[in-house]
Amino acid sequence: MIPTSESMGIVDTSRVFIQPVWRDIHGISVDMLRLDLVHPVVSGNKWFKLTGHLSEAHRQGADTIVTFGGAYSNHLIATACAAFHANMKSIGFVRGLTPGSPRTQTLLDCASYGMHLVGLSRADYRRKEDIAHIRMFSQIGPDAYFVPEGGGGALGQSGAGRIVDYIPPEYTHIAVAVGSGTTLMGLLQRLPAGVAILAFLPMKNGRYLEQQIAPLVPPQHAIEWFDTWHFGGFGKCQPALVQFMNAMFRQHQLPLDFVYTAKMMFGLNELVQQKVFPPGSRMLAIHTGGLQGNVSIAAQLCY
Ligand SMILES: *Cc1c(COP(=O)(O)O)cnc(C)c1O
């Protein structure tokens, strides 16, 4: 058997459960799939996207995992933590990081897992798909396995598709927050065609993602895109969002992250209140994790 992070005891998928959130609001129920609970750092969708990559790295006999992300990236720290527990070295290329720039808590934690952090100018970062270029100028050896930004690629998508194993058939709508779209694409590979997908974009002008992803969506699937609830842009938050997060925690013991899941749930709540969906709809929102990031963002923006 190929040792996975799970068999090595990094994550615990038996902790995943479906939490009722809102009951009978205009005849609609909303539940949340608590994927955040698999691990505090290798959490939510990040673990699912990494599984296939880690197995493949192991199959290739790689001793180093290389990946890419921004200074707040949940993917970067999930990779650092998973590599640490798998006894592999890790290298993280960080967009826009310069020697003088202050380190976010996410980056400090990446380093504490032994990840070697290398700043890339925004121009070089745009060439990150050019692995030969990256290998050459950073002198990375042949025994390194490259995970695409955001844990994407075919293996990232098929790993994310395994989330569907945790989704019972009674749901009519699945809500998910979109970053790279890898999780969304993975869900589409496995969800029955009749299930509607509600895709929440947490960035300003996020519709470019819809343009990129929509042509790849199998025609039998219906996706509805929502870009209203970005709260000032990707990684930005506003007092109304913090109030909502606090209320969700107090009323439902439901911790949400600023960047993705809080914005999605805020939007979903408004849509349900506005009677956008037919009565009888049963909604499952996916908690994609990311709670570690709250520390960095709270420190910077909300106090
Ligand atoms: C990374 C992340 C996403 C976005 O996932 P993609 O597969 O890149 O679309 C959503 N939610 C959380 C909490 C994340 O950390």
C-alpha cells in the first residue's frame, strides 16, 4: 500500500460530519459539511487536493515537494505540514515575497514545518507553470515533485472529487467557495448531474473565473455563480463579515474563515432570505477549512 498522509496519521477523516445550520427558512434547510475538522492545518479541501499529489510524489520516489502560493496561502501551509509529517523536504515559492517584507503568520508557520521559502517576483511567479525555468534558476534537483499552485492539476481535481463520498444523495444544492476552481471541478467530476452547484467567488471581479471554468463544465451540470459577497476583495474583510462570523460561532458553534467560507455563508444566508431558491431545497455548504488563516488576516486587517 502506498503510505498516504492519512495512513501516516496526519489527518483524521472520521471527524467529518454534516452539521445542521439553518432549518426551514422559507422551506429551505442548509447544512454544512465540516471538512475543516480533518486536521487544523492540512484542512478541508486542501487535504483532498493533496492526496493524489502526495501518492504520486511517493510513487516517483521524490524526496522534496515544491509548490507555490501567496503569503496567506492555505495551500502552502497545508503542503508544508503534510510534507513535514511525510518526512519529505518542502520548498515554497511565494508570490511577491522580498527579503525585507514582513512574514505573515502563515509563512512563519510554513518555515516552522521546515519549508524553505523562496520569494518570486510577480513576473517570475507568472512563469510558475514553466517548471524547467523554475528548476534551473533555483537549482532544484530531479527528486523534487511539483504540486501546481492551489494543489490543482488533474490529481488535485480527482482528489477533490473524493469529497463527494461524504455527500449524501438527498441534497439539491451544493455550495462551495472558489479560489482556483480545482475543488469545484473535482466535485463536478463526481456529483450527479441533477445537483445544482452554487459557486461563491470571494474576490472582486471574480467573474473571470467563471469565464475560465464555464467552458470546462460538462453540459448536464448547472452552476450558479455569485460574486456579490467579496467584502472589498480577496483576503479583505469588513466589520459586517466579522460580526457574521461571531454570530455563526455563537449560535451554531460554527467557525468560519474570513477568506472563503464566511463570505460564502453570508451570501447563502442572504440568498435564502431573499427566497431565491424554491421551497423544499436542501442545501449542503462545504466547509473547505482554512481556519489557520484567520490569525494572519485578523492581525492585519480587523483590529
Ligand atoms: C483554497 C481554499 C478554497 C478554494 O479552493 P480551490 O480548489 O482553489 O477553488 C476554498 N476554501 C478554503 C477555505 C480554501 O482554503
